[in-house]
Amino acid sequence: MRINIFVFFVLFLLIIFPITTIYAAEDANEIVKTIDKNLAPESYEAYRQLINEEPDGKRKEYTFFTLKKGKDKIAMLYLTPASEKGRSTLRLGDNMWLFIPNVNKPIRITSLQSVVGGVFNNSDIMTLDYSAEYDAQLESSADIDYVLSLKAKTKTVAYDKLRMWASKDKKILKKVECYGASGMLIKTLEFKKDKDFGNGLVRPSVIETYSPLYKGYKSFIIFQKIKARKLPDEVFTQQYMSRLGEFR
């Protein structure tokens, strides 16, 4: 009788623990999907300012007009400074291109490069949904924030792992730490100054980033405007990169 109870208990543990682990993983991924949804509509237009600050106080500023559709399409037109006006970038999944006026065709770029310098790389500036690129696990939900660990689904993603903090009440993103495959902290992103952009969208209007690899340097993205907009797929093609201004 005691042997039967012991066998039953062992079988019970073998069954329950895998189910609990899977359930927790699914919970975490659903949380990340909600965080993504709270950052932006599925299809939208936005005006953003990017500021790079150097240790000596020098600043360089850019303004972008951005269009995004679904989980894997984003296009961006440079508005300022005058020296960059007319340039555009396009991201389709893991593939990225830069268009420069007077150059015959778009140039392929990578996620870890930065076409504007500073701490933000191309992947940060043309970010896709976190849930599209990462699988999540819940580290903690005991405090006022969720703390989640995210692992890249493929090796083409800019960061191998992320640690993410988001408010439990509204599931609004607060901070993300980005790690390489070696476990080294590459940079930290802080999401600040929640703002009501209308139509129920309340999200951080400022993203600040800094890195132990670039001591004294900081970069900021400031959302000036963001709103839902239906967009045709043709906008997100290399052939359309020179014509993004038509959609302003």
C-alpha cells in the first residue's frame, strides 16, 4: 500500500511540474503581448525625436516620421537635420535597409549598427514587438512590477536576453536591460514620462538609454505624436523608400 502511494506521488509530481512550468511560460508571454499592445497600435504613424548626448555636453538631434504595420514592418523617414533630410530606413523582420538620396539603390544595414550614432542601434530605433522576437518567463510578480526574463527566438535578434520591468496595474513598460550571449550587459533602456496620446493610448513618451560600453554617453527617443493608421503593404518595400514623404 505504501509503495503504491509513493508511486502515485512520484507520477503526480512528474505530471504537475511540467504543466506548471508551461502555464507560467504562457502567462509571461501573454503579459509581454499586452505590454506590446500598450506601447502602440498594431498599425500606426508617429513623429519621434532622437537626441544623442556626449560626455562633453555636445548634442546631435534627429526627427523621424515613422510608419509601422503588424509585427514585422517598419519604415522611417528622416526630417531633420537638413544634412539627413530625405534619408529613410526600412525593416522587414530581420532585414534592414538604408536609402540615401542620389544613391542608386537601398543599402543593407544590420541591427547592431547605428545609422545615427549614439547608444541606440538600428534595432532599438526600428524596434519590433518584443513578443515577436522573444519568449518570456516570469521572474517575479511579488512587488508593484512584473519582472520578466526574455530569451531571443533566433540568433539574428540584436540581444540574446532581456530583463524587463513593467507595472502590474497597467502593464506599461518601465525598464529593459539588454544582454549579449555571453551574459554581458550591453545597455539599459528606461521608459519615462507616461503621456496620453489619445484614443486610449497611454504610454511612455521618453526612452532613455545608456551603456557600460559607452560611459558618459546617453541617447533619448521622444515620442511627439503617435496614432493608429491603416497602411498598405506597398509602403514597406524598397521601391517605396524614396516616397515615404507622400504619407505625411
